[in-house]
Amino acid sequence: MGTTTFTGAVRSESTFKTVSKDSTSGAITEVATIGDGPVSLADSNVTLTNATHSGRILLVPDGGQDNTYTLPAPIAGSVFRFVYAGGAADATDAIIVTPGNTNFYIGGVTFLDTDNEVSAVFSDGNSNSSIQLNVPAGFDVTIVGLNTTNYQIFGTVTGATAPAFADQ
């Protein structure tokens, strides 16, 4: 099927799914689900998938321990939006990692220090594949697949301790 153009509203009684198709094998990969409700992430380490998590708000709990959220291999157009859902400042960290050091972050986040200072924290743009959100009071961080190698990252993190980018 070629390109389809709509001149009016497009409606779905459920959700929309964006997909990519491998030009060689014809395999279809879900990139994002649009229009579905938020996903409440478990208070544990979680491996994310495009089909379940991309295109939806990911509610991160007030953790009982440091939790690591592992992104899938990047696909251009996949979007993961992490929002802190706790009712008070967290005493633990949320750590968001790519599948490995060959898949890294480009960009950074604005850090809103609870001591009334504002700064920016950036990845190195060539190997940082982990961001640690240290004892956050709140955050809204979006990670977008740029291609099959890199993720773009942006958003805000509020707390007493700055977030940190690192290699895994």
C-alpha cells in the first residue's frame, strides 16, 4: 500500500499503532502505541518493549530499591516518556539504560535543584548509555529513538542530587 492522505479526522475506537517494516524480510515491528492509557511500571527492574511501552506515559513508582528500566534496541520514532508517580520525594534511584554502550544518549535534562538552583546535565553524546535519576522529588523525561543506534533524551528532573549520565 502506498501513502494514504486523509482530509478529515481519523478515528479509532481503540488505539493506533505505528510500525516499521523490514525491506528485506517483510517483518513488521511495532514502534509505538498511540492513544492507550499510561503504564504503571513495577517496583522492580523492568525490560521495556516497543509494543507495550513506546508511545505511552510510563509511571515510575516511589521505589523500595533502586530500579533499572532497560530500553529496547532503538527504532527511529519510538518514544518513552518516564514520569515520577510517587507521592513524596523518593529515597531510591530510577536508572534508565539502553541495551548496551553501543546504543547511547544524545542530549540532556534540566536539573531543578530543590535548593532553588537550575542547571543542565548532558550526556557525552558518544557512549553514555545510562542515566541515573538520583533520589528524585519529580521527573518528566522523554527518550526518543533517533535511528537504530541512538536515543535523544530531554526533560526535567527535580531533586536534591543531580542526575548523572554514565556508560554501563
